[in-house]
Amino acid sequence: MAALEARHPALLHANQTALLVVDVQDAFRPVIDDFDAVVRNCRILVEGFSILGAPIVVSEQYPKGLGHTVPELAEVLPPGTPIVEKLRFSVVGVPDLDVAITATGLRRWVVCGIEAHVCVNQSVHDLLAAGHEIVIAADAVSSRTPANRQVGIDKCAAAGAVVSSAETVLFEMLEQAGSDEFKAISRLVR
């Protein structure tokens, strides 16, 4: 019997997937539920996507009032990563973000960030409406309350986003053990 070679189409591939980091900013630190865990998992995603050479796009909601991307993430972003300011809750419809997203040439996005029920939710819905496939890293999103976090995740899933986790995403993109990339990502998730 021949070996099965085809993978399920829902599994992520490193050369077909990009990361969108939504509004992980300083002013949210004291008010977001489990902020440190969200930042840790966003950082795992950023570092993992960097290791795999997959594109990353970052948004910042009104940085004049909310500050910039937290240092824990900013320090590990690859050089040249688009970091785009916005006033819209959704990333879609912000010209520089539309350009950055389109420039990747990719239609599959892993989304992480805050707040799950506002900017993440609206971005996911608008990206889905534009024909993108979306995976939301549930352990890398949050809101001010656990209830609003869950509402955001549930709404995204009901609209067609796949709910996953940071570690699941990265190991799907790796596909197998034994590579330098596998060793580096394994160190990230320990």
C-alpha cells in the first residue's frame, strides 16, 4: 500500500501562512486579563514565525494614547516588520495595513493580540469577508474580562475562523522534528 502523503488542508504550512499581531500595547498591560500570558504566547508566535521565515504584520491602535507594541514583542520582531498605526478597530480598511497584508501574497493568517472582542474580532471578520483563511491563537488573545475574551473567540469561530493555540500553530508549520528550526521552536515552548 502506498504511503499517505497528502496533509489535511486545514493544517498550516510555513510557506503559506503569515502572522497578524493586533494591538499588544503598553496601556493595555494593567487592564487586560492574563496580559503576561498573552504577551508570552504572542512572543512565541513572533519568534517562531521569524525562525520559519514567515511574514509578520503588526498593528497599533492609537499609539499616541495607548503606547506602542510592548517591548517584549518589539525586541523580537524581525527587521523590516511592518508596524502600522490605526484608529479603526479592524486592520482592514487601513491603507498601510491593507498594503502590508497584500504584500505578503498570502491568504492564510494566524491572528493574535487584544482585545479579542473588539479589534481582533473585527479584524478577523473583515479578513474572512475579504477571502482570507484565519486561525485565531486562543491562548494569545485576551480582553479586559474573560467573558469578553470568550465572546470574541466564539464570534470569530462562528464566522469561520479556526481556533487553535500558539504551540499547535508552530508545530503544524514545522511538520516534522529533526531540523534546526524544530530545535529552536522547541526551546521557545519549554
